[in-house]
Amino acid sequence: MSATRLPGTPRLLRALNDRAALELLLERGPLTRARIGELTGLSKVTASQLVERLEERGLVTRVGEQAGGRGPNAQLYAVRPGSAHVVGVDVGPERVVAACADITGAVIGRVEQSTQDTDDPVGVVHNAVVRVAGSAGAQLSSVRRIVLGTPGLVDPGTGDITFAYNLPRWHRGLLAALRDDLDTPVVFENDVNLAAVAEAQSGAAQGLADFVLVWVGAGVGLAIMLGGRLHHGSSGAAGEIGYLPVPGAPIPRDVSRRAKPAFQQLAGADAIRALAREHGYPDGVAAEAVRAAIADGTAGGPMLDEVARRLALGVASTCVVLDPPLVVLAGEVGQAGGAALAERVQHEVAAITLVRPRVVPTGLTEEPILHGALRTALDAVRDEVFGSTIT
């Protein structure tokens, strides 16, 4: 009997080798053909053919030379930054912030735009994308994916926004309208989920496949990372902990009336400002009130204890179901509270439940939603571009 032949195997092997080389170039920077061969285990001839193939496709480019011993200097190769671009957008009730990155992950453009003078979300996103691509010097045709982080629910089946408390004009049908308008793939993702993506990449959750992120800002929200993947739930509502029916706050019976849900009433920014007034701290901005309590030393302890007690109700409710090893406190208040607030929450959760997760403050200080949007877009586009080497 003759051996069974696997159709397409040489093509598949070439594609796998090409992908491995591209990932190495992204991770380690410019490399020579010989070094690519060493790191991938390929022969010099095969490595040279691989580099020529990627250079012909416009995915790598020569960026310099490396002096060696005898003979001519070796050429250095890197991923060509302009081979593809992505745009991430952080959508809020008052403004959108857009950033453009090239395929290496370098952020090369950023713009902000108010949303208060228009009722047209398509126009807002269109203008932000066009402006940020222009500021980055990128052709709009090279933008391979746009990821928008928004508050509220995103339907896992359709990808459309189904409910956004602070964005009443962002609704079903908007995704198709944006894709038609921009003629490129557009993806919606919950903003807190994107913050968790950024936290996993370069924040407090690096190296962990399982963790939860609790966002405490104007609203409260949760992102769930299981096995290195976001958990959205069947309707996209996984993580909407503002709706937890917790003690200490009235429970609205009809969420369609836009009544503030129970845990949101207890632990959101308005509640923290009220606590600040009670304890004699400035109540203009919740995060600043928390910082003032921390700066006040032991005198600020009672306010921080109460904030932690309230947050622990939501954290504990989550952790007795998921039992994650790590909880990250993020958002304006989570960041402001730092270790002082995180340690209090950890202690309180351990006191009222059987689980004892480690609770830490966010490891990110600037625009985690925006960076999570860029990372999500980059992962998808690299799969498309680097996977296109099969011929």
C-alpha cells in the first residue's frame, strides 16, 4: 500500500513557517535571514526562500545591515509597518477617542472628537476614523479593521449594540451602517471587556488565563476572562454587575425605564460622591474624593472601608460563581483607590465568602479601553495578513 498523501501539506508548512517568522520579527525586531533560520529551525536555504516570499508580498522589508566577519554584511529584515493598519475607538457619552496603529502595534495617530453637537453616530465615527488615519499618514484603504469600545450590551450573534444606557442613539442597525459607510470590517465590543484585554496584554493580569476585571467609574461593570478568552454570555450581558440585586439599594422592576440598577446605586460614582460628602471630602469627582481619603491617612480609613464594603458585594457575588484567582480593580475609582482600596476589598471578600481571590489595582494608567480596542483589532488583522501567505 502506498502512503497516504496529505493534500496541501507543503503549502500549509510554508504558511506555518511564514507565520512563525513574522511573529519572531514582531517580537524580537530586525533579524537577518540566518538568525530567522536559527530561531525557526529552518535551513539557510529555506529561511532565505521564506524571506524572499514575504518580501515579495510586501510583508517584510530591509531595514539595515549587520556587520559580521568575512564577506558582505548581512541584511536585516523587519515587518513592514505600512502593510496594514487598524483603528481603535473609545466611545463615551461626551466624546470619542480614536487611535491608529500599524501592524507592528506602534500607535501612530490619535484624535478626539466631541459627540455633544451631533445626533449622528455614523458621522461621528466616520469623521474620527478619517481624521485619525490622516493624522497617521495612512490610506483609509489600508485600515483593515476598526474596533469600537462602547458601554452596554453587544449581541454576540449579530455584533450589534442592543442596549447602551448612556448612548441612546447607538442602536441595532448601526453596525451595518458603519460597515457600509467605511467599507471595512467594523466590530463593536463592550468597553470594560476591552479594558480587560489591555490588562491581560500589559497590565496587572499578564500571564493569567483566568481573571475578572471590575470597572468602577461613572458606572460599574465587569469583564470575565476564562481560558484567555472573554466570556460574553448568550446575550452579551455577562458582566453587567450594575444590575446585581444587592442589599442596601432599591431594586428597579423595569430596566427599560432607564432606572438606575441596584449595585450601580450602591457603588457607582454618584454613590461615592455622596459618601465623600458624608465624610467631609470634596465631592465633585468620585476618583478625587477617593484620592483625598487616601491622602488623609488613618482619618480617611472609614470612607475607604465603606467603599470597599460596597464593592465587595459585587466582587463576592462574582467570585463565588467563577472563583477566579485574580480580581483587577479598574476605572477611574479603581485606579484612584490603588492598593489601599484593593486590599480592603480583598479582606472584605474573604470575610463574607469562602473564596479568597487576590484583588489588585489596575496596572494601566492611560486609555485602557482604547488600547484594548487596538489590541483586539491587531490580533484579528495579523491573523488575516499573516495567514494570507498560503498560495
